[in-house]
Amino acid sequence: MHKYKFGVSMMLLLAATGLSMPRATQAESLLVHRVQQENGMNLPSRGMSMAQVEQKYGAPQRKLSPRGGDSQKHPTINRWDYSNFIVYFERSHVIHSVLNTPAGNNTSPSSVN
């Protein structure tokens, strides 16, 4: 199985000739677009405390049930759901913030609560 890697010029050439990109390249393109969106937004940054997030962004719509915490190797992970993004905390500090978009698997975090 071959892994395709195309530059922007190759993608433009394929589009201009009416050919389609391999599925993996399309998925990579969607992921790149999503990461660019996240970088352009004012999301909570890594290392912020829960108190700092709540002070800057207000109270979340939901504080989802914590996961993990059963050992030192599995610290407690908390998730806060805001209208446009989800914040993931390890113990009480941000480890990641992601857009709450239909393109991802985080469209309904309460369904996995």
C-alpha cells in the first residue's frame, strides 16, 4: 500500500484537470484546515488552570464526567463543554482545546458522558 503525499501545487493541478485526490489526502486536507481554524481562534491554552479558564471564558455549558484517575499513569481527565469548543484538563490544568465541529468526533460529548 502506498502513502500519497501531495503539495499544494499538486492538489491544484489535480483540481484543474478534474482528477480527484486520494482519500487519505482529502482527510489530511480537512485536518489541516481544522488545525488552522483552531490556531486562529482564541481557545484556552495548555497549562491554564480551571479557574483561569472559567475567569476568561465564563462557566462552561457542561462539565462532563471525569475519566481516569485510577492510577498515577492514568490521571483524572476533565472535559468542559463550551458552545464552540471543548477543553480537556489533566487534573486541573488544560492539556488541549478543540473546536466543537461536525467534522470531528466531538459533536455531542454528552452522548459519551
